[in-house]
Amino acid sequence: MPESKRSKSNRQTREKMKGFMDGVEVNGQTIQSFLKAADSHRDTIVRILAENQIPDPKPGLWYPQHAWLSAFRTIAEKIGPEALYAIGRKIPESADWPAHIDSLEKALDSIDIAYHMNHRGGAIGHYLFEKKAERMGIMICNEPYPCDFDRGIIEAVASKFTTKFQLTHQGETCRKKGDACCVYQLSW
């Protein structure tokens, strides 16, 4: 029997989502984005976090990145990519973020800064924004989190500055296919 598209996507996400090194940690307020995005899946997400040694994430505490990535894999498998997107949309509300961001371009640049503010303990990769034209750019996501999560973060950050934002995943490179990064075309 052929594998369904959703099943194949979930399997690929599960196989590829892996941290760059041991010892990396994520702060508790960032992990709370799972709970803020939970909606009708709250009980399931709370259980998944607990099963991955994150029973009750607290601001100011740090948790192993590998445990959080394991929770992402389980959520992708049990709930689906729409939950990963919703979690990404909540990251700017949950995570530590640089102050004094007053433009869309600075906001897109700030994703990498915020990413590093909310992780510690080793190599974690990057979110690299490159402006390509007056109202265009690309975001290179070279980190271990799922594509749908990244899309949620980027769109949430951009929505603070414009309603005319478009994000397109360029399919040539994708972490789901085993590549080191995903690249998104941005226009506004």
C-alpha cells in the first residue's frame, strides 16, 4: 500500500529533526510556546512534553534541546504540521527577544539574535536574513527545527510590520530531504 503524503512528511520530519550537538539547552519560556499554541490539543501536548522529560516548562529554567526536538517529532507524528506551524507563530510571544525592533528588516534579522538568546551550550545553527531587493529577501534556516515551525516564526515576526507579506519555501533544499538548510523567499 503506498504511503500517504502526510505519513511520508511526518516520517521525514521525524528522521531529520536532530540537534547539532549534545549539551545544547532551550529556555523554559520558549518551550511554553507549545502550551500557548495548544488549543484543542493541549492535553496531548502536555503529555508529549512530559514524556520527553519536560513535564512543566518554567521561565528561567533550561531544558535539553534533544528533549524538545523529540517532542517536536512526536507532535509532527501525532498531531501534524499545522501544530508545528501554530507553535512557531507563538515563539515571538514566548521567547526572549531583542528590544528596539522598529522595521520589518530589523525584525527578520532579529530572529537569529532571539534564537541565540533562547539557546545555550553549543552550536545551534542560524536564521540568516539576506535582503535581495527593495521589498524582497531570503531567509536561510540552518538549524534543527522543522520547516513548518520556521514558517510560523517568520510569518509571526513579519506580521508585526506588514499584512502584505509572502513567504515561499524554495524546494531545492529542505531539511526534510536531508539537506543542511531550508531557504524561504520573502516579499512584502
